[in-house]
Amino acid sequence: MKFTEDFKVALSQLPSVEKDRLLWRLIKRDELLAQRLEFELLAPYDAIDKRNELATLIQNKMTYFCERGWRLSEILTQCRGFSGDITRHVYVTKDKVGEVSLNFVLLQEAFGILGNPLYKFSWRNAQKYVIYMVNKLFRTCILIEKLHVDYHIELEDDAHKLGKIIGANDTLMRYMIRVMFDVNWLLQFDFPNGLDQHYKEIKQQGFLR
């Protein structure tokens, strides 16, 4: 939503008491905005601390789900919840690098389950789970193009780890070839220009739906 210059001037000229009253009304209606203001004004930790805390939570929870033998449909529901947690983290902390690294962590855990010999499942029943994760993989890699190159070094290890997890699973690799995702992009941390357009074309061909 865009605001006119007249509105901005009028708002800046409001008495402090009136501004405070309006701010309180606003943050009471918007929990995420309240969390963002609290983080920026009072948090005794930085965005990386919060990022690491959420990464550990995701790893521990996914390990728990696997050990307890949860169905993939149940784990998928939890992964959607983790995606929401990542979105909130980015909104509150403005941690754009964390958006990529946390999604890589989630994908490492999610694809790792498919290669765990102790976890039993049918690939036919895993289709919806895999489609969701591969869509997330494409979207996460597209985000990298929007980051300054100086931040890339922070993401290389997680990308390489994810590539190795995928590469160790023959069935998953065949699926990646089918949807035209080159795992070498992760292993070499070298993503093609126009990956977003490539992803759109894959979707238009009926894949990943």
C-alpha cells in the first residue's frame, strides 16, 4: 500500500501522545508487527542467534518425527508449519540470508528422511511430500539470485550438504532428472541465470503439481 506525501506529512505532525495511542492500537491488532518492533527495540540477541535457534528446533523435531515413525503426510503438515515459522522469522528479523539457510536445513531433514533405511514408506505415497519439497527447493534456489554475492559463502556448505543428501538417493535423483533440477547446482553452488523462468516452464509442462 502506497501513502501520499500529504498523508506522511500529516502523520509526522501528530502529537506524540496521539502517535503512541495509534501505535498501540496497531500493534495490538498485528502480532507479527509487535514481534518485529520488540526484536528491533529490545532483543538481547541478533538475527543469527534466532536463525540458529530455529534451525536447531527444525532438526530436533524432524529427528523426533522420523524416530517415532510418523507418516509422511503428518511430517508434511509439520513442514508446512516450519515454513510458516521461517516466514515469520524473516519478517521479524529481516534475515534474508536466514530465509535461504533455514529452508536448506528443512530440506536436508526432509529429504534425509527419504534416505533413512530405518524409515519405512511407499514412494507412491511419498509423491505429494516430494512435490512439495522440490517446489520449495526451486523457490529457495531462486532466492539466492536475489542476495548479494558476498552472502553466498554463508550458504555454500548447506547447499553442498543438501546436494549430497539428494545424490545419495537413487530414486530421488531420478525424480530430480525428470523435473530438470540439476543437483550439481547445489554441489558446486553454481545456479543458472533465469532459474525462475526455468521453474515456471517446468510448472507449465505439468510437473510439480
